[in-house]
Amino acid sequence: SGSPVRLNVARYHVHVVLQPPVALVQIDQSFYNPFSQQQEGQFVFNLPSGASVSRFAMYVSPTQLIEGELVERKRAAEIYQSIVSRRRDPAILEQLGDNLFKMRVFPIFARDEKRILLDFTLPLEPQAGQYQFRLPLLSDQMPIWDFRVSGAIRAAVQPDSVACVSHSELKFQARDDGGVEFDLHKNYHRPETDLVLTFAERADRPATLRSYVAEPLPAPTGAKGSTPANDWSQRTATYFLAEIPAAGPAKPPAAPPTDVLVLVDTSSSITDLDAVRRTVRELVQGLRPQDRVRLLCVDVAARPLHEGWLKPGDAVTLQGLDQEFCLGKTDLDACLRQAVEEFSDPVEKRRRLIIYVGDGADETAPIVDRAGKRLSPEWLEASGATLVSVGMQRTEAKTDYLRWLVAASGGLWFDLAGDVRAVGSLARWLGAGLPSPERVVDAAVEGASAEDLFYASARLPGEPLYIYGRMPEAGEVKLRLTLGRGKKTVTRDWTFEVTRREDDVFVGRLWAQRRLEQLRRLDQQQEETRQAIIALSQEWSLLSPHTAFLVLETEQDYSRWLLDRRV
């Protein structure tokens, strides 16, 4: 046969386990070759934003399943092509973008099927007390002969909170443990919309901890010498996920009158200025009558778009926005320092808020002390302002500086380009009157280093806080958490027992996913960074831009190509 072809989906079974704060998804699908010759099948597809592929396997016969192995991406492609040229039976899965993937399978015999399994995990965190799970199902192909979505919500859900607005025929069945099972089965079905499922957990949940104890992995083939001190794959480690429910009422008291500086990024790195303009309009129009607003364009310097502070409804507020165009580099540090000087009234009378709209690219390095802890910048602290970032597009440049400033001010980060939930979160925050978030001043776990803890720098009222961590093997996790709103802070302590459950391996994968996101914000042209991504990807079986899942015909083929088997 010639070039790879796009084949029909004969069977598409999805099983979903919604277990906050994670969704576990398995796709069991068969591709059909309607042609009179064997073909190399190619399939490009989207997964939900934030999804991490953790398994790729292929049936080489009706009863024999071969698990894929994560291999450095270039080498995987070379092995795949070499095997295809010899008319053997490989498959490869690669990540093309943040949530775009490409699968190639060879051969799919004439008028025959090839069955593939694909597993992925997805963060599942609430917004305004509601969980939402979205599974992309849109298809422009032929109808699917055997279509099924089944699964369960493993949580104590609120009665009558479970709903599927996209597929009313989805059937729900309550479980004795407070969870819910669901199922939908159709023949010759062409999905016309994504599957969207929502639910809410009971509000009276206590603080909980899920943990996974990872045993040392076998040393890679050919490894010599002693194990590096920082190689966690070669020692027993405890991975944990602590959930701290919201304290107090879900609906906070109304925020005082607020002065809002809206910073519009007009640097040359912005590729869709119209989208930035639309978002700025929505922000301004969502402010309250008692608020005041001032718009500034930021690139190499900050330029006011109008004189003085205006009411959100003033006609002149947005007039100059359409006249701006993108030009020059970004000096975000200089622009923010200049912007805070626009505040006039004392902070005791009016709350101060800075909302940045752009890509967040800046090369300025955060300030750290001798111990490596990031310090709050004096000029931002002195201003008394909270910084909120609205990310409009992906960028290859670093965003560490802006992320640090947002965290230092106890602000919020809305990633409209990378998080499907962010649009709704931003709308709810505006609709609630821009409530002040609760700052996470500090989180510390006895025996764990600060760099091995991941958590949000702030949370909105009514939402839980999730803390992901890694530490040497231990029987318990001692957590100290300091939260603050305004100038008041409160510190609380928890002690959780560590349990060994193989089903909780996803806890380690969620931690590794956050470490991978952190590494991907570094310079990936540096070989040290690239190798760190590959090693972590292989350790936790998580697909990354630098690795690919490769399925070979037999286990002996993996040995022939000198590939370590970790599955």
C-alpha cells in the first residue's frame, strides 16, 4: 500500500472512572480497513486539555495483547519505520501538541480490524463546587458500529447533582457507597457533540489523603556505577495527594469597591489581538458599578489608553482599544512596575486589582534568597495590589516570572489557552464580584522538600485545595498549611496515615504530570532538561513531546532492539 490512510472506527468503548481529583479513562477501539489491500492506518485525535496518556497497547491477535513501551521519540520513529519496511506489525503513538496526538498502525489487513487500547488520566477539580468531565467525541467519519460509554463516579455525590447535558439518554444508577454508575450503548452511531458530565460532592467532607508507595525500579540495561542521590526511581518513595476542603461559606462577603488596572499585552508575540480585545471587553463589562477601571497597553513600556480612572460603563473606556496593534518585545517587569504607580486612593479605602491579559512571556528571573526560596518583590508588596493573569495563548517563552508575581500577590491564574475549565472559572469569578482569593501562604510537609510539593497559590471561596507531594518512604504525612486573606493568616496542622493501595498509582502519575509541566516551562533545547523529561516520562509511563509509545509484534522484538520493558 502507499501512504498512511485514515480508517473507520468500528468499535469505540470508553470506560471512565471519576474519582476526584482525577478522571481515569480507557478507550478500547477497533479500526476497520475497508480496502482490498493491507494499509498503514493513521489517526489524529484530540484528548481533553491536561490529559496525560499512560498506556498504549495493541492486540496482535484476537487474544494476544502487547503493551507499548515509552521510547525516546526519534528512536521510536526510526524503529517503527524500519519494522514497517520489513512488513512486520508495529504501532506508534506520538504527541503533536498540548492535546493533539497521532497514532500509526501497520498493517491493518484488507477488510479486517485492528484493536487498540489507550489509557489516560485527567485532573478533575471543581469550579464553584461543580465537577465537569468532558470527553471529545466529535467525528466527521462514518458512523461507529459499536459505540459505548460506561463508568462510575467514585465519590459521595450530592443527590440530584449528577447530569449529562450533552447525552440525555445516558443512564445513571446510584451505588450503595454514595457513588453513581452510568452507561450508554448505541449501534451505528455518529457522535455529534462531546460528552459532558457534571456532578457535585457533599460539602461536609473531611480533609483526606491518598497515597502511593513506589518501589525502586530495576536499573536500566547497561547501567553502571552507583545510583545518583537525586534518582528517585532507584529508591522507595511515598507519593501523596492531600485534599483540604473549603472552610467557611461558599459565597464570600461582597468585595469592597475596587480599582482595576487592566494590562493589555500588545507585544509582537501576541498572534491574535482580536481575541485579546474580546476578553478585555468582557472583563470591563463584567465589573460592578462601584468599581473603577483603567486600561494600559504593555509591550516595551506601559501606555494608558485614556485619562484617569473611569466607570466600567463609560463609553470612552474601550474606545482606544481597537486602534492598537502589536509591536515590539515584552518588558513585563518594567510595565508592571510602571502600572502600579497608577493607583491613587489609599489601599484602605479601595481594593487594588491588576488584571493582565496576554501570553505572560518574559525573561526576567524571579528573586530568590540564599536557600533558593522566592521572595516577594518589594514594589508589588508595597502597592497592596493583587495580580490576576488571563493567559490567551501558548508561548514557547518562559512565563515563570509572571507566575511567581501572581503567586506572591495571592492572585489567580486563568489559562484560557490550556485549560478548558478556565473560561467558565473566569466568568464565575466576574459574576461573583471579583471575590478575593484565599492565599496559600505556605505549605510544608515533614520530610519533603519544598520543590517536591505542588499546589495552587490561591483558591476561590468554596473550592478545595489539593497538595501533591513526594517524600522518602514514611508511615504518615504531617502537613502544615498557612492560609491568608488580606493581612490575616491562619495555620493548621494535619497528620494523615499512609496506606499502600496499588489502585492509587494515579497519585504518583498526577505528581509526575505536574513535574513534567514544570520541566516543559524550562528551555527544552537544553539536553539536561530534555533528558529529565524523558526519564520522568518513562518512569511513570506518561507520554511527553520527547517520547513515543511503541508497540512491537512480540516480546522478543523488544529485546532485539535493546528496549527495557517497564510495563
